[in-house]
Amino acid sequence: MSRMSLPLSALKRRYDVIVVGSGYGGGVTASRLARAGKRVAVLERGREIQTGEFPQKFGELKGEFQVTGERFRTGSEQAIYDVRLGRDMHVLVACGLGGGSLVNAGVSLIPDKRVFADDAWPGQVAQDGTLEEGYRRAEQWIRPMADPRAREMTKFGVLEQAGRGLGGDMVAPRIAVSFEDNINPAGIHQKACTRCGDCCGGCNVGAKNTVALTYLPDAVLAGAEVFTGIKVDTVRKGDDGIWQVSARSVGPDRSMPEAVIEAPVVVLAAGTLGSTEILLRSREAGLKVSDRLGQRFSANGDIIAFGYGAKTVVNGVGVGYPAKVEGLEIGASVSGQIEFRDAETLANELNVQEGALPSSFASVLPVLFLPNGRLLGALSSLVNGVYKGPFASLQTFFAVSHDSASGRFSLEDNQLALNWPGAKDEPVYAKLDAILSQLVTASGGSYVKNPLAGTVMGHQPATAHPLGGCGMGRDNGDGVVDHKCRVFSGAGGSGDTAVHDGLYVIDGAVIPRSLGVNPLLTITALAERAMLHFAQDRGISYTTAPVKSSAPATAA
């Protein structure tokens, strides 16, 4: 598959639509509006990483972290993993063409219906029927499915055995991975998953159904222009009513260090952190928006934790592709999960997933666990390798649940800051700690909530599923965008439903509460829903039918 991104020198001054960001929301928007005949530009701050180019060794991985704290920043702005260290909570997001889809676990779940019945949402979301159609279209393109061999994976069996008696149901969740060779809806030929376990490090097989292999190539095929290494700072409306997007180069291409691009329609799809920050900066520059901007941030009840020293082999460290250990199957990053359901209280529901760490992390794992005093085991693994020593029994857990969505974003010293006093005391964390401790103990190991607790990471909770900041609402006093993802103008007080014509936010930032499940499928469905309303409101049409051309999803 040839590269999608163009040099910045090809960037035009004006388009019909500018899409800022290239994750699920941006990918859907670019595909649908390009298919509708619109001249679309996609602006992505990260770089394009093709199949076969993801890091496979720690020497390659160590340059893929950009870390921002209160008083420091380190790493390249083009690094894949973007870590934000906060005083109350840490946030991990992805940076690259395709957004979070590049390095997430691909778990694709639909929330409990009670989530959308919550008053946090505008009523139309649950009532007008377009959300169901959004999910249908999302599933058509993301194509989630459970691994047909999930129960054969060692880590699945270990979690199932440990979870017996805890009251949950062990299942193989649907994930955005292809388990057979196929030609996807974008006409891209994808190979079957090798079960190498590297989903969260980037799929070098081409089996993961990322935005970079689905919606984005479809957008390009329909005429969209994609640019990488360009970061948007602000959005403002010109005197002629056309939106002006101020951007600057952050990649190696400096042919256009700064630019102002215009379009009658601008869609912010830069992720929860990116879209919220752009609107906050734009407000400081004079854009009128709701006072609710930055509020109702949710960590989606996230926790990532470990079990060390289990009495049985787990096989929870990826082997990569080509495989570092021939004949060893790990499974996808997540093959199984235990579902805990509560018909009376939604907040009590949660999912605990067995995880696999990418192979590029393998050589550094012993060092990561040194702060917790496991020196002997760590040294043993340095000698024997993580696939035979104590780390062959390392358990990784990803869990999602519900929190109070009480976080708040603001700009401090011209930098995005998250404030959530008492975040670590949210009831969900004690609940998850108790369940995970029981699971690890049942396997004969020790619960390690954070192997880096003795470092700069501290004891704050961390999330890889940030939501909110530009939450949906009924009016200007209730949210930042309406149910169609249009930004409220902020001109009036509470009860005012006026919107900025042509300004949208379409990504995880618009979700006003926790989902209790991994959010990728819901973000995609809400984006498809927003495009349905966009087309209806503006009298345009497009098809979502698969294309017939084909190209391999392998490195050029």
C-alpha cells in the first residue's frame, strides 16, 4: 500500500472541509465527506507509520515516547506514545496517522443501554434511531469479531481459571482484527492475524483493522488530501464567515513552517485532549463557546495493572512479527475478558481483560519491575529471557468501568492541564483493585498496581481511554456541542441552542460520561451518526458500500 500523506508544500489555502486529526472520528468524517464530493484536507500532528514499520526492538521503541509533565517535556512530537503526567491523573494517547487505532487493543464493545439513557446525553442520541445505524455502519467497516481460537490461548485459560467463583462471565470479546486473509471495505488486502500479541505496539502483519487501513485509504481514494506533521493551534471565523485554521509544522517537513487554511466546515477530531485544547486556545483568541468547555472529563473507569509471580505460564508478552520465538502463539492483545454485570446499578458493571505487552517491551520488562524489589526475578529474566523466566508468568490486566466524570481541563502556562482532585479515591479503583487482587492471588502471584510507582509516575491513576471535555448537551448551558456534534456558539446563556455554523467536534471529547467499555466502537458510531445528520442537514449524499479495488496492507 502506497503512502497516503502528501508533502506540506501541496497544502492548499482553501478546502471545503478541514478535518483536524485522523483517529476514528476524523477517519469517518474524511471518508464520508470525500465520498460526498467535498474537497477534504486531513491534518495530523503525528507521522504516517505503515505496516511493517512499527517498533520491534526496545532500541526502536525508546524513541517512541513523548512525555509531558507540569514543568518538563521530553521526546519527539512525532513519537507514537504521548504520555501526559498530571498532578491527579496520567493520560496515555497515541500520535500518528490513524490515531489511537494504531496501538490500542482493538476491543470493540457496545455499552449497556442504560449508558445512553443517562441524562448526561441529549435525548435525541437514544431516541432518533441514528445511533443504531451508526453502530451498524461502524461494524461494517471496523468488522469486529471474537478470535475463533481465543480459548486456546494460554492467557485466556489462566484468566478463566482464576476468575471462577468471582461471579463474572468469561467471554471472548469482539476485537478489530482480521483472523482470515481478506479484502476489506476500503479495498485493502489484509493478512490473517498471526496471534503475535503485538496489537498495542502496532500491527506489523496488517491484520488489525485500524483507521489507517480502513476509513483513511477510503478517504484518499475518494479524493481527500492527507498531511502529517502539522499541528493545529486555533480556529477562528473570518470576516467573510469562513473558518480559519492556524497550524504549524511539527514534523521533519518544514516546507511550510506555519499556515492558515480556510474552509466553510472545520471538524475537530484530534482526540479528547487535542480537540479540547484547540477549543480552549481558540476561546482565549476570541471564539465564543460554552462555559462547559473542559468539564466532565472521564477516565472511563480505566486501570492497567499486573500480576507478578504466577505459578503457571501465562504467555502474556508478544513475540512480534516476524516472531521472536517460533511456534509460540500469544493471541491478540486481548483474547478474553470477564464481564461483571449488575442489572440494578450500572456503576457496578465492569470488564476485566487479559492483556499482552508488545514484544518491543520485552527486554525492558525486568528493569520496569526493579522499583518494586523484584530484583532476583528480574535478573533471572535478563539471563533467561522473558519468554522462559519469571516474566513468562507475568499477567497484564486492562479493566474498564464507570467513574464520576469529574475531571476538568484548562490551560495553565499555555499548556493543557487536567485537574481532578480526589481522582485516585474514585470508588471504581478500590473495586477494581479488590477484583484484580483476587484474580492474581488465585493464580499464585502478587498484585502490582503500578511497577513505576517509585518513579515520576507516582501513585496517580492512569487512563488510555480519555473521554469528555467537549461533552454533548441539550444547550449552551449543558454542553459544548449538540447531539449532532455542532459547537454551541456560547452567545447566550443557559437554554440557548445556537451553534457555530460549520464547526464540529467529532471524537471521544464529545462523550459526556464513562461508557464502561472500550470506547472505539462508540466513537466510530457517533461519528457515523454525525455524518448522517450532516448529510441530511446540508442536502448531500454518499454511499458506504465497500470499494472494489485492492491493495496489499504490507510495507512498500
